[in-house]
Amino acid sequence: MWKTSPFSSYWLNAVFLWAGGTGCIFSAGSYHSNKNEPGSPFFALKPGTHPQSSVRPVTELPRINISHTAILSYNQQIYLYLRFHKNKFSMLDLAATKVHDEARQGEQFAPFKNDPNSYGKRFYIESYGCQMNFADSEVVAAILNKEGFGATRNVEEADLIFINTCSIREKAEQTVRKRLTDFKKFKTGKPGTLIGVLGCMAERLKSKFLEEEKLVDIVVGPDAYRSLPRLVDEANDGQKSVNVLLSREETYADIAPVRLNSNGVSAFVSIMRGCNNMCSFCVVPFTRGRERSRDSESIINECRDLFEQGYKEVTLLGQNVDSYHYIPGNGTEANAVSFANLLEQVALISPELRVRFSTSHPKDITDDVLHTMAAYENICKCIHLPVQSGSTRVLQLMNRTYTREWYMKKVDRIRELLPGCSITSDIIAGFCTETDQDHQDTLSIMDYSNYVYGYMFYYSERPGTLAQRRYQDDVPLEVKKQRLQEIIEKQNQLSLADYKKDIGQTYKVLIDGDSKRSNEQWVGRNSQNKVVIFPKQENGQHKKGDYVQVLINDCTQATLFGEIV
Ligand code: SF4
């Protein structure tokens, strides 16, 4: 699969196979219109009235919150592919550092190591899409664990088989349907086995899933995982069940899932769920609901817990972190916690704890956030600022709510207040009615913003989105691919030029672990989130999670090489 030209349609489809669900890249039509659609009712949960509050996994597990990734998308596949094929460094080095982990697609949820408990019943979860979905799978695991289910990676011994789905592209949904056919033999082989579908595709299709896939017993949306024990009981009594209620409150803040696959150095911490923006190409507002910010105290406690457990970096996650807004208890607007406040409170936990965040929406990132980043060395100088297009006309069709000129002013402001800060972005090629001049505008805004790297893909229509309902997907596929190729080549040039400027510089690097290329080398990242590979010192004085000063002496367009000084 890796040998084909990256731009043959098969490969591009394969890339999107792992389409991550969220992140600032996908949207659906006008959210409100869905409210009255049968099957998508909402209900509000008053804080503290959760039907199953204080869900906790088995007692010996430390209180660790899974982080949600949000933001990430299938275009990262293209980015990963480029970096994999065009660079010296091994793919595995990268996988450890980015929120969307290609290698994790289809991963089974792992049972707890040396788990003293014996379980009469077993569950199996296979996850697809973005980090948000992987984090949700760990929330589900904690809930099922409390019900006496133990995890297994062997689907044949499972009583409950779950697939946590992604709905961002047709290809992602086809993957799910294919896996369901694979599961058929396990169900016939072990009568009574239940099959459930979780995540964004469950939310998008709702009860229709049961009609289309007779094999499925349970369909649960991203906001309804607390109801799983009840739905499992109903399905055991032979009643197929669906819960796709989207919530205005649910953040699973009180659930302490287990972080099994972390490298023990950096962790993701979800600060909010859902998205209120209505980008016309994106399904996220449909599949993950309205924005809700998590209780700031629980976020800070989780980050402090992680630091006390030895983690040295947290990434605050949400589809649009800059619109984080939390009013504590029965407080008022006067004591609301903004994203800048939260960022500062997390940075104050310890100067040894690095803080990153993703994803920002250009219209919401404020000077307060930029000043807060400038004030704290441990807040990393890297901003993911999806532009999507460089043409104001296309931005309006995308309902991105800013213009080309406005976006460029935002880049100027970042350069002014945070010299040396790296900016990354998301770009869509070939959106409805895009002309060659619009495409040239995209290429020129890339030059202007000088992105360090980008996530790039061509437009693919999604059911139910505003774009699908209103606009013709009229740019021919060949033109889309051609424009995407030009955008990727532009990004390659920008990345290489930017990395070359780092040669001769010395950076403070956080060691993530052994380089996958050789265990005589460390891999880590600098504040700009650039991967750095450097040899270990003979005296073995350093370890994973240490900060070291590295002098850069070589680079590719995606990796810096150097030595400890
Ligand atoms: S900001 Fe736009 S692209 Fe990003 S998740 Fe929200 S609706 Fe989708």
C-alpha cells in the first residue's frame, strides 16, 4: 500500500480511511435545522444530576482522565504519509508525537496489566478516527469495567463487541461496515454475543443503523455512553436499543478512564466537547453536538494529577479551544473562566509542566491568549490555526466567518506578540465552485503565513452538511487532486525552508523516549512542536521525560537532528 504514488485515487482513499472525526476540519449543515429532525432530540442534564454520577474504574487505577483529541483529521494522514515517505526519520517517531495516531486505527482496547480482578464477562472495543474517539473508548471501558466487564483484545472471547466509529468520510464508514461483516462469524459462533456501534457514525445514522445492519444490537452516540449498562441489559433481553441523545452538559469530567497507550510523558486532556461553528463542509456539530466547556477545577486537578504521576506535558483539547468558557458553580459572567485564564492556571501548576493546546478557530483566538502564551515559558509556542482556504469568497461559502485579510492580520498579531512561534494549518482543496484564482489565493496565503506543516486534503461531500444541501460539488476530481498536489508541494517547500533556519540554533527539548530508528538515539520535541532526534550520552545520564538543550546540526523538512550541549 505504501508503494503506490500518493496521489493515485486508491491511495488517497486509503488515506482517508482513518479519517479522524473531529478537529477543525469537518462540519455539517446548520445545526439548528436538525433540532426538529425525528431521532435527534436533545435534553439538558443539570450539573450534578447525571443518571450515573461518580463512575469509577476498578479501585487500584489512579484517577487519570483520558484526553480527547479533537482535532484532528484525516488530512493528517496525507501529512503523515508525506513525512513518512519524504523524510529520513521513521514514521514511528512521529506517531508518538501527534494527536492523530495513524498506527492506532482499528486498535483494540487493551486489558489492564496485572489486573487482579477476575471478570465473568468480557468486552472488546475497536476504535477508529481521531484521538477524541480513542479517548471516548477509554471512557466506555471505565463504565463497562464498573459493571463487571473486563477488557479483552481477543474478539472471540468477548461477550460484548463494540466498534467506535468515525463518520468524516464515506471511506471511514465503509471500513466500519466491512468490520461488521467480519464480526458476523463471532456472533454465530457464540450465540448471545452482543454487537454495538459507538461514535460519530452511530450518531449520524441513529436507528437507521439497525435497519441497515441487522447484526447490530446497540447504537450509542458520543454523549450517551453513561446509558450503556442499561442498553446492554435491554439487548440481553432481546431488545435492540439506541441512544443518540446529544447533550448540552455531558463532558464525562467525573469519569476516570485509564490511559493505557500513553508514553508516560505527554497526555491529552479534554477541556470541552462539541462545536458551535457551522462550517458548511463539516459533520462534527451533528455528531458531537453543541459546545460545552468542562469544569475548570476538574481540568486543573487532572493536569496536576498527571504532573504528580510524572507526566511532563499536557495538550488541552477541543474542537475550538479558544471558545472555552466556564462559569463555576452558581457564579456569574464576572467570574467566568476563559481559555486564557485556564491556560494560565494550568501553566502555574509547575514550570516543569509543558502546556500545548489544539485546535484554535481563527475567529476566536484572542490577544489575551497570545499575551498569556508570551508570559509563560512552559506554554509551548505552537498554534494550530486552520485556514481551510485563502479566498474570501470560498471562506464565505464554507461559513468560516472570517476573510482572507482578517486571517492575515491574525497571523501578523501572532508574529508580533510571539516571535518564533510556529503556526500550522488545515487546508481544503477543490471546495464547491473553487476557481483557479481561489486556489492561487490559497497558495499565496500559505506563503504569507509560512506554515511549519499542514494537514491538507481535497473536499469530499458529506451527507446532511449545509454544503451538500446547498452547493454543487462541481470541481472535477482530477482538478481537486492536482490542486491538492500543488498545495502539498508548497507546504513541503515551506517546511524545509523553515527547518533549515533551525540549524545552528539550540533548543530546550523534552525527551519523549527512544527513537524508533535506534535505541542509541532519543526522540523529543521543542516548544514549536518540532520532532528532534539526537544521540544519547554515553554516561546515560538522561531519561524519558527529561528536558535537555540540543544544538541543531541537520534537518529534513519534518525532523531536526542535533546533539545535547
Ligand atoms: S470549527 Fe468548523 S471544521 Fe472545526 S469542528 Fe467546528 S464545524 Fe467542524
